[in-house]
Amino acid sequence: MQSHATPQLEEVTPYFTKFIAETPYEALPQPIAERVKMSILDTMGIIVPASELMPDLKKAMGIYIDAGGKRSSTATVLGIGA
């Protein structure tokens, strides 16, 4: 009996990212395409209002940059900008 080791995340991630990057939208089954659209709209529907509800986040990012933080080392905050 052969045992299979559970793949580590770093082993499967390249396969998933390649599949996602190389799969054309037209190749998706219609129910999947609709679900993807709704997921994107749902995400944007949360990000846009939330970014307006957290004005202090922009100030905190500015303080970080002014204190010597590098823009290139910070993660992009969706709805706020880089």
C-alpha cells in the first residue's frame, strides 16, 4: 500500500496560480463564471464603503511613511491605494 504525503501549500500554489492565470474567462462553465462575477461584486461592495468608513487608516499610513517607512514595503490596502 502506497502512502501519499499531503502536499505543502508552496507545492500546490504554483499549479493553482498558473491555472488561474492561463484559463480564459470563456473556458469557465457558466455557473462558475456567474459565481466569480458575484464574488468580485461582493468584495468590491464591501471594500468601497469600508474604505470611506475608515478615514483614520489613510492617516496611519501617512504617519508610517513620514516615520521612514517605505511605500514599497507596505501592502496595498484595497480601497485606500498604495
